[in-house]
Amino acid sequence: MATFTVIIPTVGRTTLRYALTSVAPQLRDGDMLHVLRNNDGDYGNRARNDAIARAVTSHLCFLDDDDEWLPDALDKMRAFANEYPDRVGVFRARYDALGDTGTPQSLAQIGTPMLVVPNIPGRVGRFAPVDVSDPLIRPARPGETEADVAAQFSDYEFLRSTLELLGSSPMFVPQVTTVIRPERGRWRTLRYRVASVRRGLARR
């Protein structure tokens, strides 16, 4: 039976309690929950890396402190891990701020809340700044530095390096496990809605 270390970096947002409430009832014997304070301004990179180094379970998964799991999320992820113990699983997420369901189609679109990662010694990548010359990484926006962009795309680097160490590709799982609420402010929610509309128009 697969066991999980659930890793949640936090900057102390009040939404953490909802994230924890969604995770705690789903934990089983052998599972672990690591909640680490993120004071580094690096999108939780160091906190996640520290938790990975401490993990002794068969698998890892990640959640942001303003997102939540659906009630059967860990059961779905555990079933996947039992069937495919050496593969990385990428589950779908519901983006509440957009009224949208995200279906990642490439590494550049994958975010940490949806990943199931086998915890095989020497074959787990790390969250680290990426090479901003990578064509999959977007250029810096006004007011951003290349370091800002690299920090934001660190989950991409974690997945890329893990897959390289495993020598395999990710498996995209159609089941929804996570409710993503990346932005709760009105202006930011509007920005994400506009981005969603643009994506829809681009698909036509």
C-alpha cells in the first residue's frame, strides 16, 4: 500500500486552515503531513526541498496553502500510486477563480498541487530556479526580474528533473483532486478570468 508525504509550504495565510481541513481526514496509517513556513520569498522552493529531504514514505504530493483537496483526492492518488508505483501522476484540478477545469497538456502547464511523485532515493528532483532561456519559460513581465520568473517556474524544474532521473514521462490522470484558488483578491480574480477568456478564444 502506497504511503504519502503531503507537503504544504505556507507564508501564514489564513487559508491554510482550509487546506489542512481538506487533507487531515484523508491521511492513513503511514502517511505524513509536512507544513513548513516559507520565509524565503521563493514560492516555497526551500520549504518543499526541506520536506522532500525528510520524507520517508513511498510517495510525495504537494498542496499550496490557499488550495484544497476534494474529499476523495488522496484515495484517487493512492490508487494510482499502487497501480503505477514508479510513475509520476498528474491529476486534474478545478480552478474555482475561473469556473474552469484545468487539463495540463505539457510540462510548462503543470502546477505542484496535482502531482503524485514516487519517493525513490536519488530519483526525486528539487525545486530550484530554472534556466530562463528555456523556450518553454515565459519572458519577464514589466517589473519582474529573471529571478522572479525562475522562482515561479520552479515547479516545472522539479518535475522536469524528476522525470529525467526516473527516465520516464508523466501520466496524465483525468480525475479531479484539487480545488485551486490561486487568487482571492477581486483584481487578481478578474485578471485570471480575463486570461481564461483569452485561452478560450485562442482555442477557436
